[in-house]
Amino acid sequence: MTRKTSRRRWSAKVTETSHALALEENVFTWRSPKRIAASLKRSAEKSDQRKSSPFRSAMSMLNFYVNRAGRNLSPARRRTLEAAKSELRRLFGRHALH
């Protein structure tokens, strides 16, 4: 197995087997940023496996997915997921600093 292949498989394995958050099936493919954010929030608050705050756990999982997808994300999908980040901040009462 090449180094690049093992890295790719590592991230897929983390997504599939991570016990940090029990995510709803296909959550990152949903069209509604509000629905994605609400689902991540529920999962993070329900989890007893997470190592940090619910907000950080939810945001980390969303960032992990966006970073792992990389160039394979369409512009529309990226916009939806970025909007989900904003919605997640709003749901947790954390406002982005401008």
C-alpha cells in the first residue's frame, strides 16, 4: 500500500469508525445547512465519547469532512457546508468575529 493510499484510507476509516460522534446517516449530503448544523449539534450534545465541548466536537467533525473532501467538493456543496458552519455557531451562541 502506498503512502498516499494509506492516508486516504485512514481518513475514510476515521469517518466510518469514529466513536466521537454518532452522526446521522449521510448528514453531510443534506441540502439544508440548518438541518446539517442541527443534526451535528444533537450528535455532539448526546455523545459521551467526545473529548472537548459539544461545539468544538461538532465543528471539528464538519471541518474534518470539508478538509477530507478537498477538491472533490463542488462549489455549491462547499457553500452549503460553510453555511452549516455559520449555522452551527449561531445554534451554540458563538458568533464569528468580524
